Amino acid sequence: MCRPRFEVAVLEIEAKDDVEAGAIALEKAESLPVSAWYLQAFDAKSYHPHVEECTPQSDVEANVGPEPWDKESFIKELRSTKATEHTRYMLLQADINGGDGDVIFEPWFDKDNPQLLETDIAGDWMAELKSIQEE
């Protein structure tokens, strides 16, 4: 399972407008030290956990030896590879008071040169969002 958690950092930036400030903030964010980020607590009222993948008991039994630490090693391996191997996330940022929103494109999504994968993924999202819009 996974659940969203967000890190925040506060920067003071001088710019002529919000667009320039956002661009400068993104540039500076890449070089911020880990100590500049603050991990916000998980907000169960706003977000829910998501089932990432289920591993059948037969797979566990086939890959876990008789020693107690074997199961720990297997679980550690699941944490490090399965959850990040093929699944990627993209955020839809929403202002729930004003109704405005944006897609936050992550580096894995090539919006400048979309291929079949990107088009297929975006089509699925659009179908899901269209059903909400119609209501």
C-alpha cells in the first residue's frame, strides 16, 4: 500500500510576478538540502491509502526460507523494488475553494513529445475526469 505524504520548503524569492517566482522556486528546489524540507503529517481526512500491489501467499512461501529474517528480507525487497518498478504518479493540484486546478507533470511524463504510452495514460485520465464533469 502507499499513501501520499508531502514535503514543503519555504523560500524567499524576488521576482516581477508569480510566473517568474514559480520558475525560480523550481530551479532552486533542485539544490535545496534535505534539511530545508519539512515532511507534513499524513492527512487521513483529505487522502486515503492506495493499494499498490498484492503478493499472493504462495509467492511469499516460495521465496521465504525457514529463518525468521528471511521474511524480513523478502518484505524489504518488496519495499525497494515492486512499489517503484513500473508505477508512477502524477498530481492534479486543486484549489477546492476556487475550483481552479492544474496537472503537475512529472519528469517521467514526456508532455513535449508524447508517445503512445503517454497518450493512452492521458486518455484514461480524461475519461475518468469527463464522467465527473458530466455530473
